[in-house]
Amino acid sequence: MGKMWFLFYIIVTLSYIPPLHCRVLPQPSKTNILNVTASIQKTQKVVSFDPNKTISFTQQQQSFSSSASLTLQLHSRHTIQKTPPTDYKSLTQSRLDRDSARVRSITTRLNLAISGISKSDLQPLGTGSEFGSEDLQSPVISGTSQGSGEYFSRVGIGKPPSPVYMVLDSGSDVNWVQCAPCANCYQQSDPIFDPVKSTSFSPLTCKSQQCKSLDLSECRNDTCLYEVSYGDGSYTVGDFATETITLGSASVDNVAIGCGHNNEGLFVGAAGLLGLGSGSLSFPSQVNATAFSYCLVDRDSDSASTLEFGSALPPNSVTAPLLRNHQLDTFYYLGLTGLSVGGEFLSIPESAFKIDGEGNGGIIIDSGTAVTRLQTETYNSLRDSFVKGTKELPSTDGVALFDTCYDLSSRSSVEVPTLAFHFPEGKVLPLPAKNYLIPVDSDGTFCFAFAPTSSSLSIIGNVQQQGTRVGFDLSNSLVGFLPNKC
Ligand SMILES: *[C@@H]1O[C@H](CO)[C@@H](O)[C@H](O)[C@H]1NC(C)=O
Ligand SMILES: *[C@@H]1O[C@H](CO)[C@@H](O)[C@H](O)[C@H]1NC(C)=O
Ligand SMILES: *[C@@H]1O[C@H](CO)[C@@H](O)[C@H](O)[C@H]1NC(C)=O
Ligand SMILES: *[C@@H]1O[C@H](CO)[C@@H](O)[C@H](O)[C@H]1NC(C)=O
């Protein structure tokens, strides 16, 4: 009898030992201060014309010396645009238009992957006129909207390296650059890359693994042609080849890259794209990177930050599991357990952020999407909670996809509830106020920068990532976040 009680006692005691992951972690403060004056000043700076901008930018490039072997400087879109937008309101509108196109192309691409359209079902490239645009009627969306490229880097192509601006895109895999001779090239700020002038340019055969890994390819005299087309009408078609790519002071040989002779899209002068997705043709996959990290500078800032390959996650970063969708290997999915507003966990079903058996749902992190998209019910819950915590702020009409806006023209700073992402094992990533309450004009109108999506796929966008170093530890399947480390 005594023995039984003893056992009972042990069982009861054991069951009260809290599991490790339930230990109390430091909680972020419940509110955040938004410096309204500072945000408005930045919007005015973006639209003011600075004739020296391009010059100082060039100097910045030259003075850059890298300590890590593969490091790139990242610039936000507006720093490479030659003419400034007329006003911040129209800048916001064009950003949001690009953003909607981007989200549409991501969801279309995923839906095509899930619906199981296999390579053999794809309409082949035309066989008649070479690189004719009539060849481009394929329904395939092999990447994401170029038009929404928001971050750029200077990359050297070939030997000797021709320096060009490239869009950096974590939402697609295939690297490409506009190539001479052009059947159709859009305007770019650097001279068009001419493979004839590079000693390292080498066309890929149709039998190569790289050619077989393309979603859409065609064989012409045993050389591999690639095509990437995007949901917004942007596309690139040309020869698939290997080339030397130079980042900072380091070069990588034999990187598979599209040499695009027929290209169309709103690329703001960038010569091409570096795919940072997790598919086999992406740049990180091709260089066998075990990790890479980027920091997205504030979109309204002229300063640059870096993209680094091979750097492990900083020890004090907030980590989340990096998950894969077996229907499509391009996107980086996160294990997200929930969201909180003002320290209160929202009651959202766990399924809201899970990838289901068919490959629907889940949440990805994307550098090219601006505004975080959430399933409608989740968004409503988040928004309602935020509105509840900001009752004293003067609200105003919605703007574009934003339904929750405030007139802060009479304030210099405001206190708002802290918004945080929650990951497994009690990890919490609180966001700074400027990453979710953003100016939409220079007059003091600020909007809650989240939006609903009718798709089951949620996306963490770059507005929410601004100023945070985001690391992808590919060998340990972790994503790490380190705020205020650009
Ligand atoms: C807000 O930013 C401005 C600079 O833009 C600075 O002068 C001011 O002190 C800041 N206010 C607060 C409350 O931090
Ligand atoms: C541009 O550069 C010139 C020469 O360095 C300088 O005199 C001028 O003040 C600069 N303009 C602006 C708007 O910074
Ligand atoms: C492909 O090969 C055929 C016959 O060998 C040749 O006539 C044709 O010009 C070649 N086409 C190209 C694009 O090289
Ligand atoms: C990456 O790994 C593959 C397979 O192990 C190898 O063939 C290739 O040369 C490696 N690439 C680089 C840049 O190290």
C-alpha cells in the first residue's frame, strides 16, 4: 500500500515538472513607440531629387571591401531608379500594384505545382522563329514577378567580369541576365552582357542535369534553351549556359545562368535576376551554400546592407524551423505557431499556418513581397486586435489594400500595441512599430501594413523584415532573425 502511494506520488510529481519548452522566456514589451516625425521625414527624402545620388552610390560600391568571402551589397529599389517618384503617395501606389502582381504570381506558381502539371504537359517553346514572342503562350509561371523586384545588387558576369545590377529574389530559382544579341531586351542601366566577350561562357547541352532541372526548356541543336515566364507578363527566354559569377571579391565558376535574348518586364534597369530560392538551380544551391543571410534596408533609405553566403546564424537570433513543401521546392516555409498583439496571443487554429497533405497552406518568407499576407480569418483577427489597441488614434479611410489607416498628421510619435510572430519552443519575434504601421503619403497617413489573401498560402513580406538580418541555415533547416543588425 505504502509502495503504491509512493509510486503515485512520483507520478504526480513528475507530471508537474514543466517541460523544457514551457519555461518562461523574456516577454517583449506590450507596446511600441512609432516615431511619426522620423517616418514622414523619410518619405520626403525619397521623393526629393538628389542629382548626386547615382554618383555617391557608385563611390559606395568601389569603397566596399568584403571580409566574408561571398558578400553582396543590397540596395533598395529607389536607390537605383534614375528619376524620383513625383510624390510618396504615387510611390506607395506603384509599390502596392507591384506587390499584388507578385503575390498573384506566387500563388499561381504554387497552384500549378499542386495541380500536377508535369513538364510533358507544358507547351513547348516555339519551333519556328527563334525566340519569337509567340512562343511564350505557356501557362507556366516558373518564378515570381520581376516587376516587384525591390532589392538589387551589383554582380559580375563572365570573365573578365561585367558588372551589372541584378534583382535578388528569394521567391525564384533560375538566374538569368539579358544577353546580346537581343531579339527583344528591355532597357537596362548597364551595357547588355555579351557572351562572346567572356572566356568562361559555356552553353549547356540538353542532357545536362541543369537543363533537366528547368521547369520549361527546349532543345535546339543539342543546346539547352530556357524559358521563365511570370504571372504579370514578364518573361525571359534564351540559352542556358554556365558562367563565372563574381560577388564582391570572390568568383564562382560554372554557375548555370540563363542568357536571355528575349526579355520583357518592369525591371527598373536591372540586367537580370539572381534566384535565391531553395530549388536546385538557385544560386545558393549551385554554390552548395550551407547558409546565407540578408538584411533588407529600410525601403525608404539610401543605405545599403549585405547578402552573405556561408555565414552561420548569430547565436542570439530568434529561430524558426525551415520547412519544405514537397510539391514545390522553391519557397522557404516557416514553422509559425501564432501571432500576438500587445502581448496577447491570438486564438488562431494551428492549421492556419500548416502545409496540408496536398501542399496547400503554410507560410513562406519572401524578400520580394512587400506586405505580409495572411488567410482572411487570421488577418481579421490580427487587425481587430490591433484596432482594439489603437482606439485613441484618429482613424481615416483605407488606402489600396490597406483597410486600417490613421491620420497621424498632428502627432510626432504614437504608442501602439506590439505585434509579434511566435515560433515553436517559445521563440518570439516582436516587430518594431515601423514594420507594421507605415506611411502611405507624406501628409501623415499611416496604415496597418498587413493584408488578407484569398489563397491558403501566407507570406511574410519585406516590410515586416526591414532592418532585421534574416539568416537561412540550410544544413540545420532553421531560419534566424536578428533585429537591428543590418
Ligand atoms: C524622432 O525622430 C527625430 C529625427 O527624425 C528625432 O529628432 C526625434 O528625437 C525622434 N523622437 C523620438 C521620440 O524618438
Ligand atoms: C552635389 O555635389 C556637388 C559637388 O560635390 C555639391 O557642390 C552639391 O552641393 C551636391 N548637391 C547636393 C544636392 O548634395
Ligand atoms: C542547327 O543545326 C542545323 C543543321 O546542323 C543548322 O542548319 C542550323 O543553322 C543550326 N541552328 C542554329 C541556331 O545553330
Ligand atoms: C557543389 O556540389 C556539387 C556536388 O557535390 C559539385 O559537383 C559542385 O562542384 C559543387 N559546387 C561548388 C561551387 O562547390
